[in-house]
Amino acid sequence: MWLLLAVISTLFIGVSTILSKIGVKDADPYVTGAVTNTVLLSAFALTALFSGAFGQVSDMGFWTWISVGSSGLVLSVSWVFYFLGLKGGSISVFLAIQSLTIVVSMILCAVFIGEKITLLMILGTVMIISGTLLMMDRQELSALKDKHILRSDQRWILFAALSAVFASISYVIVKADRAPIDTNVTSTFRYIIVVAALWAILLKKRKTGEFGKIAGKCWLFILLGAAASGAGHVLVYKALFLGKAAVIMTIYRMGMVISIILSRIFLHEKLRKKGWFGFALLIGGVVLFAAGR
């Protein structure tokens, strides 16, 4: 059952990335982030409500609430950088950079939780990083080499990387709390914090006027992307609650394959030969990493 949930969640996430990319292309990333996460919050809350899981709230201890609060704040930052990066970059390279969450999470889990790092995980890490670099074009690599990311139109690379780092920190905080509370319950409260933070940022930056500038077609893609993302996140968290995390997260990461294929069809994005080789290395690295856990 959990394996099927993981596969379905991957399909939803793969589609949601493309829809969100199309939506954020002609919309403000702060608006897109706030709206998307509001839909995500609704998905978690409704799932917890209809499953009767909110009865577990009384079982949430002090450290669980600390975990929910701190991971929610960190995740808020991650989502801000996520949409800033998604708006500026190509789907393929953006997702390659996002896959670095695996590497960062490995290091953080080893330092703070005491998880072991195996040889296969190290080899997988080398393949993931190498694959990501090979997927970048000349301009993107030049921005990295010359350290011009902040002063060029390639700064989305930095945003994507920061999103991956903060997402990894949030993941480790969540993982450190081993209380057997339904993930839809903890995610509901976590995303209340995320949504509150994102809307606060939106108001602080005085971006509310951007709502009226977004075309109806653009809203359609934003909302469809948010709905697909909500379904994908609910299913993957449920799968994680029932099954093997290493296998599930490997399947979940394969959503990038779907996104990259769809980006070629609908966004006409292309990879050069070295880019496809890098993509193969990236996928192989993810699988090898999971095998080593």
C-alpha cells in the first residue's frame, strides 16, 4: 500500500512542478508561494479532519510542538527561495539543485542525529553533485566560477540552493522528533506557521497589489499546481508513516524525471548531451544513495 502511495505522490509532484513553473512565470513568486502553501495547508487539514487524526493533538508533547514550530519557520524560508529559484531557472537545473537536499540532509543527520554515512552514500553524493554541475549550461557555470550570482540574472541558482539547504534543515528537525503522531496533524500545524510567515512577508513587501496583475490563465496554473502539490505531499507523508523512508524518498525524487520530460514537451526546455549524461549521473546517484542507507 505504502509503495503505491509513494508512486502516486511522485506523479503528482512531477506534474505540480511544471504547473507551478508555468504559473510563476508571469506572476510574483511571493504571491505564488503564499497561495500555494495556503492550498497545501488546506490539504493537510482536510485530510486530518476526515481521517479523525486531530484526536491525537492531545498526545503532542512539548518537544513535538517545538519541532513543529521550528521546522515551520525554517520551511517558510525554504518556500520563499523555492519560488524565487523556480521563477528564474530552467526546470531541469532547478530540480537538480533541489536534489542536493539529499546530500545536505545526510550531513546534518550525521552531525545532529548520529546517522551513519556509508560508502555508497558518499559515492551517490559525488554522482549527484557531478550530475548537477554537468546539467548546468556555460552561463550558469560561469556565474558559479566567477562568484557573480548575486549580481547577475543567474542568482536563481543561489535561491534554489538556499531552498534546498533550508528544506534539509526542516527535514532533520522533523525527523529528530520520533513521536507517533499522524503526519497530517503535525503538517497542519507546521503549515499554519508557514502560511502565516509567507503572508506576513507578502504584506511586509507590499505585494498585495500583485494579485490584480495576475491573469486568469496564470491563476489556473498556480491553483492546479498547488492542488497537485498538496495531493503529492499528503500521500508521500502518509507513505513515510507506513513504509520505508529510504525507498519512498528515492521514488519521490524520481518526480524530477516526470518534470523534466514534461518541461521538454510543454516548455520546450532542452538539455545538451553532457546535460543528459549529468541527468543520468544524478538519477544513478539518488538510487545509489538510497541503497546505501
